[in-house]
Amino acid sequence: MIIIGERINSSRKAIAPAIAARDSQLITREASLQIAAGVSYIDVNCGTLMEEEPEALEWLVKTVQDATEGNLCSLDSPNPLALERALKVHKGKPIVNSITGEHERLAATLPLVRDYKTAIVALVMNDNGMPETAEERLQIADDLVNELTKAGVELTDIYLDPMVRPVSTGGHYGRVVFETIQKMNQEFPGIHTICGLSNISFGLPARKLMNQTFLIMAMMAGLDSAILDPLDKRLMSLLKAADVLLEQDDYALKFITAFREEKLEF
């Protein structure tokens, strides 16, 4: 499982003032904790800062990579100016999070993905809005994959997001995500599937429980990447157990190591 840590996001109360004040100590601590928890990428997002976003995202990338000896980032912004500033200073191949089938956003972001040879999260929505069914989502995914591969992006650098919508607004939305993930993996062998967990539980009590259950079921459907809070020890423990059961952890070596290091909650 490719894990992207979500905690460095200006929508969090503790993070917004730290970014505004360029508090490298707090950002460094957040980044280091996520690395220790086992993330593959650190998501960096300062979208709430609006006009300051390009400068702030560049600073975040430098600060995170300096603190973690070059750990890769997921650059979380729809702003092409902010993305380009961040891409110019990033070391290694980042993930751009994200692109959609919306014409304007696709036209603005695709040249950056092509020129900087990044990986890319592609959300299956377009100018018609958010699709309802798995079939509609797969059609948008097909259009996006065609556009991306025509631009020279490898399938292994594409992370398709099936669009998670709250089950509090429609009981079928969980099932639709699982069906979409299965169809994506069948249609595009070698591609990644990814999602954030928190949308599924929006508006519900006990959100962590819903997120944890959703992750395991999505992994069974074929999800291989997730944007999540790696400091949720219960969530990470369930993920490690699921990796064993889904043959993603040979001889349970990673699971056993996590147990010996007292990183499992059970």
C-alpha cells in the first residue's frame, strides 16, 4: 500500500498559522512523525492561504524535504502557479494532486505533469460535474488516461481517484467506489487507484470507525494507495493486517516487524 500522509494541510487549525509564520519547527515535527509512521509521500497543502499559496507551497516543499532527507511530496493544489513554484524546488519525482477531466483544469495542469515528469492523481469528474455510477466514472477515467498517456505519462505514474462521496448523502456511494476501483484495475492494468478516506464519513458520528472499515473494504476491491492520517495507530494497524491477508506482505515480515516495534494497536 502506498501511503500518503495528509497532516500538513492548512485547513487544519494548527497548520495554517504555522505556514503563515513559516514555523519550520512545527512543520518539521509533523513531517518527521509521518515518516516514522511509514508514509511513502507527504501531502503538502496550503490552499486556504489563497494569494500566498505559490510562495507558501514552495516553502513547504523545501522545509519538508530538508527535514526528511528528501522524502517525496504530494503537491496538493489546483493552482498551476503554486504547482510550478513547488515543482522547481522539489527533489525527485513528486505526485501532483490533482487533475480532473474539467477542460480548464486539465489544460492548466497537464503541461506541468508532462514537463516535470511527475506522477499524477486524476479525479474522475469533468465539466458535467460529479458522476453517479461506476460506469460514468469509468468513462471519465478512460478519457483522462487517454489524455495523460498521449502526453507521455506512464500508466504506473497515474493514480485514479474514483471520487469518494459521503454515505450520509447516499447509501450507495460506498458500493459505487468499490465497483469503480474493481473496474479501473480491470480496464487499466498497472495503474494505481487512490482515494482519501475522510469524505466517506462526512456528517456521521464515529468517523474514524467508518474510515477504518472503508479502507479495508477498498483494499479488498483493489485500492493500492490512500491519503490518510498515518498517526491513527488503529488505522495503520488494520492496514498492515490487511496487507498480509491480501498477499501484499510476504511471510508477514512487515507486520511482524511492526509488532516487535510496538506499532500495532490490538
